[in-house]
Amino acid sequence: MNPKNLLQLLILAALWGASFLFIRVGVSDFGVAPLMALRVGIGALFLAVVLIARRPLRQSAALLRSRALPLLVVGILNSAAPFCLFAYAELTLSAGATSVINASAPLWGALVAFLWLRDKLSALRTLGLAVGFLGVLMLVWDQISAPAGSAAAPLTIALAAGAALAATLLYGIAANYTKRYLTGVDALTVATGTMLGATLVLLPLAVIYWPAAPISPRAWGAVIALGVACTGVAYMLFFHLIAVAGPARAIAVTFVIPIFGILWGALFLGEAISPGMLAGCAVILLGTALATGVVKRLPWFGTRRADT
């Protein structure tokens, strides 16, 4: 990866890391469903404009119609449901902690691929799954033990962490569903179609649960940034990196997102960064590197390659 692509990857990680900041800012005013409906709606509009600019409207519409059902399914699994789960989690958890849990998504992807698609899972990759989920437990324990709240606080934190972890599980399922049913469809069409599907699913819930209280300009700014920068622009940048650097290198953004998630939360929301959070983050990233084959071998674990 050349310096230009590396800079683009860092910008992408900064944008996706910032999404946890903007969710934290906006969810209290908007609520879960309205905030996420606006996010995917703005993202869908942005991506639809780009898609139409790149190919004729009739051709784009025909391609979207031909894959409507799988695009809708991925829209639910990869956007509508996990976005809402993360928003619910951030009613309790910090933006930094949630971004760290998000880094476990490739662990679920590897596990689902093994169970569903029968992808090979070597001993080293299996070790990576165990290490990664251990890191999640470390992080959750750190969040539970840190606050000096009521007796219900640990349960509330555990439920929030469980929601965030469920969101990453859905990401893993969505990635494998996409591999099975949308192979051959270009990434921009998949992104546009799935965002449109997610918008259709969340729009009725947004209408039902639209907040009665006035929404602050700060929250409106957060949702606009979330939809345009963290969804529309970020997806375009991700597709560009896949095209010029390859998917294996583009997915390395997963390892950088928690750094920015923790950084933005600390700088703009005054969130505390505990040693336990950093330790959990390090263990999760190590497990992810092993489970996805980024780390091919460990000196004390034999010489067999992780991807064999």
C-alpha cells in the first residue's frame, strides 16, 4: 500500500471512528430508530446520486430490481439492525468502548464462514477467535467495574455491551450472506441497494418513534455528519481502496477504527480512557489479526500458516 492509499485508509478509519461520536451525540435527542433512519436515508441518497452519475438511471434501476431481495436482506443485517443496536448501546456505553467492540466484527465473520460456508479454520485462526472474544469480555468487565452506580448499572452495561456484540454478529452474517448471494454485483450497487433497503425498513419506525421534544442543532449536525461523511463519503472511500489496494488491505481499516473511536470520544466528549479499555482493545485486535489471517504465524505456536 503506497503512502497515498495509506493516508486514505487513515481518513476512512477517522470517519468510521467518528460515527460512534456522532451516534453518542445524536441518540439522546433523536432516539434509536429516527437517528438511524436519517443516517441510512442520507447515505442512500448520497450513494444513489453517485450511482446514477456513473451509469444510466434505467440500467441502475434494473440492476437494483434484479437483486432486490438479497439487497434488502443485507440492508437489514448490515445496516438497519446493527446500526440500531449500536445506537442503543451508546445510550449507556462510551463512544470509545463501542468502537472497540465493533472491532470484533471480523471474528464473527470468520466464525460464521466456518459454520455456514465451511471455510477452513486453522488452529491459529481458532486461537484468534478465542483471544478476540476474551478481549471483549475484558472490555465489558472494565466497563461494568468502572462506574460506581446503582446495583442495576452493571446489568444495564452488560445489556448495552450485548447489543453492540450482537451488532457485530450481524455484520459477520451479512458479510457471508453477501459473499453467497451477491457475488458479482459491484460494491457501489450493493451499498446503494442495501442503504435503500435499510431506509425502507427503518422509515416507519422513525415516524412512529419520532421525538416529541425539539431536537437541538447539535444533534441535527451530528446526524447530517453521520449520514454524509460517515456513511456516504466513507463508503465511497472504502470502495476506492478496494479497487486500488485490494479487499485484504482495505479491511485493515478495522484495526484503526478503535484508535479514532477512543480518540474522538476523549477529545470531544471528555470520555475517560482506562487501562482496562486499552488492554481489551489490544487483545481484541490481536485476536482479529490471528482469526483473519493477517498474522500468519506465532514463533511459539509452530510454523504452520494460518490460512492453510
